[in-house]
Amino acid sequence: MPLDKPCKVQYDVLDMLQIINITDARSNLGKLIQKIKTTKEPIIIIQDSTPSVVIYPYDDIAKREEEREQLFQLKFQKIFREGEKSFKKYIQKKSIQTPRSEEEAYSIIKSV
């Protein structure tokens, strides 16, 4: 096919992602949404030959947000434990009595 003729491009990538141009998406939004709900697969919308947005099924987004929150909690807990260890080492090194409350701990931290 000669490159000087415009052509309409719509194709699948790895049999998973559907790519559609914005004009077709606008004209067929209802069908597009139904397809996403049925296949549970995201669709990429291109604008000016560049990927612009991805439409995902809602369940996928909700699951990803939940996974993201769980990952955040795991990372936070790890950092918190490391902070506790560092604090314990610090108070032992400085021969400071172990604080009995959060207020006492914050007081020690602020004085550093």
C-alpha cells in the first residue's frame, strides 16, 4: 500500500489490547463500552496517531486500587519497622531510657 494515501487503522496488539482511533470511539461509544464490559479487556484510544487514553473495565480499576493500597501499606509498615529499629538503636547508643508514651518518643525525636 502506498504511504501517500490515508488509511484507517484499527488492530489488536498481542490479542489483548484493542486500539481504536478517537473518531471511531466517539461514533461507537456505546458499543465500545459494551465490548469492554463483555471482554473485560482495556481499549486504547489514539488521537493524531498517538495513544491518548486507555479505557479499562471498572472492576480492573477497583482491583488495581485495592492492590495499590495493599502495596502502600506493606511499604509503610516496612519503613515504620525500620524507623523503630533505628530509634531503638539511637536511644541505646545515647543511653536514653525507653520512652513509655508517644509523647516521650516525639520529645526525644524533636531534640535530635
